[in-house]
Amino acid sequence: METEILDGYEMEAVEKAAAIMKSGGIVAFPTETVYGLGAIATDAAAVKKIFEAKGRPGDNPLIVHIANTDMMKDLIDGDIPLDANLLCEEFWPGPLSMILPRSRKVPDAVTAGLNTVAIRMPSNTVALELIKAAGPIAAPSANSSGRPSPTTAKHVFNDLNGQIPLILDGGSCRVGLESTVLDLTCTPPRVLRPGGVTPEQIAEVIGECEVDGSVLRPLGEGETARSPGMKYRHYAPGGNVTIVKGSRKRMASKVCTLYDAAAKNGKKCAILAASGNRSLYGDRKVRMLGNNIQEQSRELFAALREMDDMGAEEIFCEGTEAKELGLAYMNRLGRAASFHVVDADEREGKRQ
Ligand code: AMP
Ligand code: MG
């Protein structure tokens, strides 16, 4: 199969994508978070094709994307709860997925057999036009399972060329990290995956919001995942990733020490750093991510993919404070690093 890339801002391209979906096919499309790989949400056979193309484990459910709140009524069991109403007024369209009890119209293939469904209204205009033309779309990120999520059409093409008929190109994704996943079926509501809408912002609207403990650490033995996506190593480039956290100068000095030791052992090394820290690394190989957490989040997945393109074997990343958008950033980086974190502020030889 030839994979075509068309400009998503052309109405004809959107119509072509909708027609493919209506005849049971799958299509990649841009959203403000990352690119999605979509099928019509009520078409179980089409949804299964998504899992095949990505190599995604069947127990990891998909998010259903809608273009207006009327579409939501059909997908959930019962009325829209008050908290959900408040949150969609405040944050939709935008990077927040809400987990609610599902209706019978949502096939098991979408929810991985769970009795809940995750729903989101994206703000990207290409995505909204496609959903209006095709109906609710079930979609995970449009990467091969385990690889960093795609934030450009080219990333999707590199992973899925030959496996899908069409990619709608909408340029680079504005947020660059996947949506916040909020479970509204428990009290208090709980963030299972942090994203562009922060727990702090959610708590402001509905009064309280917890963050699942697995967000910044691996699941313990015997601990069950509340969101199946939590179980897998994710977002990872081929090389080893090490996060170095701490105050600016100590962090940079630790990164340099680790880099030089690995380089001496013949390893190809690279550093992911805030642009303002470039000068702290001398002539070492640095991929700058930007000047603030928004820019760094937008660039992270593209940078991790570049690490593979250059064949980096040891990748040292600056950590950042895990609050607000920094929580989502550190969650993704943590998974890419299999939670390997070095604290530069900890004294050498300190005993636990
Ligand atoms: P992806 O689109 O690849 O970012 O994956 C969607 C994310 O939403 C995964 O982490 C899923 O585990 C999560 N998710 C989707 N539906 C549910 C649900 N019903 N319950 C818990 N987590 C969900
Ligand atoms: Mg994904």
C-alpha cells in the first residue's frame, strides 16, 4: 500500500480521509497534542486495524475524539456528570480526555473491554473538520507502539509508511505531548496521564483532583494499572536515556561528567537541554529544546526521534520541576528513561 500525505487544510483531503474511514479504513490526522491514527469509533473491524498497524497491545484502550458535546451523549452511559460538564466548558476543545462509563455503542475493541470510555474534543481545526465529516473517531497516537509519539506528518510516515493509505498533514503539533487522561469514575477524580491541561487547572474548576502515583515512577510488583497504557515502557529512543536533575550548575556539571565518561568508552553521546543552558556544555553534542516548558514539551518527541537518526547510544536529559506542564514533561521523559534519574544535588558518597 502506498501511503499518501495530503495537506489537511484542503477540504478535499479531509473529504477523502472521511471517505476512507467510512469504508472501514484508517487514517492519520493532526491534533494539537500529537498525530492520531483514527477509525470510526463504532466500527470494531476498523478499530482493530489500528492495533495491527501500530503493533499496539490489545489491552491498551483508545480515546474517542468528538467535535461537539452532542456526540458525547451517545458514547456514555447515563447523563453527562456535573464535573464533566464544568470541565468541558472550561477546557474543550483542548488536550483533556475524560474517562466516563461507556454506552453499548462503543465497541470492546475501543475500550479494551473496560466498562469506561475516554473522550476528548481536540482543538485542531483539521481534526475537528474530519470528525464532523466522519463522526466520532477512535484514535491513539499515530506512532509504532513504544516509539516516541509523532508530532509531524513526517514522523507518522517514518513509522507507518506502507501500512496506512493516508496521512493528513497539519504541520507541527502545538502542545507536543499527549492529552491529560482524567478518570471521572472515581472520587476524587484522578489524573492517570498528565498532559497539557494540568491537575492544578482541573482542581480550580472542580475543587479537587488527584494524580495517580504511577505518573512519576514505574508500577510496583502486584500493582494494577488503572490505565493500561501505564504498563509499558514508552516514548523510548534506541539509546539509553538518563535524566539528570538538580540546580542548574550542578546539573550541567553532572551531565558533562557522565557524558565525558561515556564518550571515553566510545559511546555516541548527546544532551537534551534548555536553550539557555547551551553554553554550559562546551563543544559537546547538544539538542536544544527551547526556552520554557511549553517549547520543551513541543520539541521533546521530535528530539528523541532525532537521537535515533543520529544513532545516539547515551542520551543525557536535563530534568525539570514536576509541576504544572512540567509534570507531563517529566512523565514522558521518565518513561523514555525507564525512570533512570540522577540527582546532581545529592552529595557524593551519601548513604541512604
Ligand atoms: P494514546 O492515544 O496512545 O496516547 O493512548 C490513549 C491513552 O488513554 C492510553 O494511555 C490509555 O491507557 C488511556 N485510556 C483510554 N481509555 C481509557 C479508559 N477507559 N480507562 C483508562 N485509561 C484509558
Ligand atoms: Mg500513544
